[in-house]
Amino acid sequence: GLAGAEYNKHALFLVPASWNLNCKGCVLRITMFTMAHFILVILYIKSSLAEKECSVTIPDFNNTRHTYAENTTSLSIDSRKGEILTVEGDCCFQIFDSNFGDGESQLLDSAGDFRLVLEKVSSVFIVECISPALHPVLKFFIISIAIIILLYIIWCKGKEHLFKRRTG
């Protein structure tokens, strides 16, 4: 437990008194440890949000809304170019103007509303979403950590050279 815990100027939180944090570089190690756990929490939250049900809603000529949550090779709805399609969930769909995924297609690459650019919709498929290699939030934290490390190194080396005795 934290019995005998004390605030240490080198730590960002309360730590047991037995931890010796009065060493050179401890702040950097603890900051890296804390940031790594923070990033893991963000990735866990992102993965839990990704489990939401995926679906695409396509209105027909009579404005009846048809919702599809799986691959459908043949649709029997009278959809019109210019209608608003709605994608829900963290998934992507590709719609085709012919049965079985033939003909012209339109990619619905994120959740939200899309205007139908095809003359009609005859088949719907869930496809893999192509996303950037790093999530923008993760990229921000990696760059932030790199800047913190760089500033810490500059501060340590600058202090060393500033108070260095000059000989001769």
C-alpha cells in the first residue's frame, strides 16, 4: 500500500517512501512510465468504442429507410441518386450499382452522412477501413513525449555546462 507514502519532487504522484527517486534521470523514467500507461488506456478505450454495431441506412424512393449491418449481395430497394446515406459505427461500407458487387461503386469510409452518387444501389459490402498508421491522438502524445525528453536533456546538459568551472 501507500502507508508511509510521501510526495517526492521527482515524482508526479505520491510514492512509497522506500522508492529512491533522488537519482539523475528518475523524472524522465517516471514520466515515460506514466505516459506509456496513459497511451495504453487511450488504445483500450478506442478498441472498446470500435465494438459498436456497424450499419448503413439507405432510404428508398418512398423515403422508407432500409438498414444493413452485413454484406448483402442483392438489394430490392428503389434508391435514387442524391439520397443521403447514413453510416453508424466504426466501420466502412462499399455500395455497388449491380448485384454481387459488380459495376460502379461508392466507398463510405467513416461514420456519418454521405450523398449517394450512384444511380441505384444493388449490393452492400462491409470493407476494411483504411486509416492512418497512427491515430492522431497517439501521434500527438508521441511527439509530446519526444519534446519533453529533448527539453529534459537540454536542461540537464545546459545546467552542467553553465555551472562548469573554467580552468586556466
